Amino acid sequence: MTVKRVIASEHQRRDLEDSFAKDSPMAIVNKYPVDVEVPERLVHFWRDVVSRIDAKDPSTIYESDDLLQCEFVYGGLADPDNRYFGFTYFPFDEDPDTEWEFFLSESELRRIASGLQQSIQAFRCQDPRCLLMHSAPDGYCPNCDNVLDYVDEFGDMRKAYPALDDVTINVMVAMRRIVHGLLQSTTENHEWPRHAIYSSNDEPILSWRVGLLPYIDQVDLFRRVAVDEPWDSPSNRRLWNEMPSVFRTRSDLALPDTHVTAVIDDNTMWPLRGGRHWRDVRKGTSYTAAVLELTGWATNWMRPDDVTLPDVLRASREESRGASGDNIIVAGMVDGNATPFSGEAIIEGLLIG
């Protein structure tokens, strides 16, 4: 089988690959078009599909995603009104995780079956290591994309928490993004992020928020951070006002401050020294808070500065009110979700066991 990339030059290829390298998994990166030569075994399969269409076989009349299948491909009539068929093809028998997706009209199927068309346009990820093919440039790739970019997070949160105001819902979306970044960091580094980046003299010089940048679509910004210098060094001061939007949960808070904080304590996800591992989260990830938004507290987002449990207890008694009338503190949970806590209930949520 042959794949031909539809671009102008090798220079353009390098530009695309360079741009991909600068994007984190948090960004939707459109795929590039390729011409895929139709494998012979797919030609034979689609000839059989066309025969079934002509015979008015039920598998080609009713909407489905798997009524047409064999050992290397499955699919069905995806759009009955316009007669479009969707197929998932497994090109490598030894690699069942590599899939190619095709979305073809009935007329295209007939041209392929008759030999008038030998190739199909598909879309590939910009990472040359990814072998998946997609039927659309914004198709979701489990290897290269973040699923959160393909769902309506605000809409889902609104349905789950109808009593909360839009500001609080937006905060919850931001907290989910932050925690997903923390989870990606944990997967890559085999431990929960530490609350600060330390100098060679073992002094905290930058916040965990800075260390999170590569995991929240901010690789380029992270590359410009002087990670061996304090947060307020001349080099790092130039980045203060480039704070990522997930840390700016309230529009009335001036840059470079944020309300997003870890909670430093030996019984939370953020001990003063050392890191956390999954075995430490004895209460379960769904019941353990990772980060908070405290509107009565703020700090420079690059500064290694966070709150303690007593700080949270005080804040829980005076935090801003949501539309439900309760004192609301929004927490990003260790399992990747976000939860609004009422009053002092947040203290129990922060404890790991």
C-alpha cells in the first residue's frame, strides 16, 4: 500500500513537524491530507459491499457502524440520507491498535469497486511516528490528541451542575484542564509533581504551575523560562504577563496573579518535601482534591507560593457564594474531574487518606 503526502515541498514537511513538536497534547492540531492507495483486499471487500447495495441487502440499508465487516475491516451506513458509509480498517495484522478511518459516498465505493478510483484522501497526524489515518482533518487521535478538546466541557458541566453560575462552571472547566496536565506529568515522570522547582542549592525558585506548562499546551512558553533562576529574576519577569488562561480563573484579577493553588501539607497531594505516588492516595482519586481556586487569596503564578490547610479552613468560611447560595470552593480532583465544595467540606476532600 502507498501513502502520498499532499504538500508542496520537503521544507513544508519540516515546518509541519517542527510546529507539531511545539504543541502539547492539550491542543487540537489539524491533520494533514494524504492520498492512500487502496489496498487490494479493501478493493475486494468494497466490491462485495457494492454487490450488497445492488441487492438491497439490509446491511446497506439500515444505519450502523458494524453491519459490514470481515477480519480486517468493519463499518456500515453512517449517513442514510446522503448514502455515506464509514469504515475502520486495520492495515497491519500484527498491530490491531493501528486504525484507518474512511468516510465514503456510495458513488466513491462504486468507482473503487470498478477500478476507476485507486486512491482515497485521508488525514494523518503531524507526528511522523503516528500511523493512524482519519477521515477528517479534525479527527480525534488517541495517540496525539487530548480527548478534552473534543467534548463540550462547559455544556457537560452545566448539565451536571445546573444550580451553579457560569463563572463557577468556567472555573471547573479550567480546573479539569489543570488536573489533566498534572496527570499527564505524573504518567511521564512516574510521580505526582512537586510543589516547586528547586535550585541547585535546594531552594524553591519556581512554582509547580511553571513545571506544568508542557502539559497544558504551553511548551513554547516553558522553553523560554529560565528554570535555573528565581521566579522574579529579570529573565523570568518578562514572562509574568504571559500567564496561561487556565490560571486566570477570574477576569477581574490582574496579571500576573492567580487564584489557583496547591495545598501544602504532609496529608495532601503536596507535601513540603518529596513527591506523591498512587499508593499514597489511600482514600481514592475520585475523593481526593488536587488543586483549588481560592478567590480570597492570590499570588504571582510563577512564584513558589501556595496555601496550607489552615489557610483553606479560613477561606472556606468566607469564600465567594455560588448561585446555589452555598460557600463554593472549586477543586480539581486527582481523578481528572472538578468538584464544587461547600464550606469546610473541602478540608476532608484535600486529605489523601
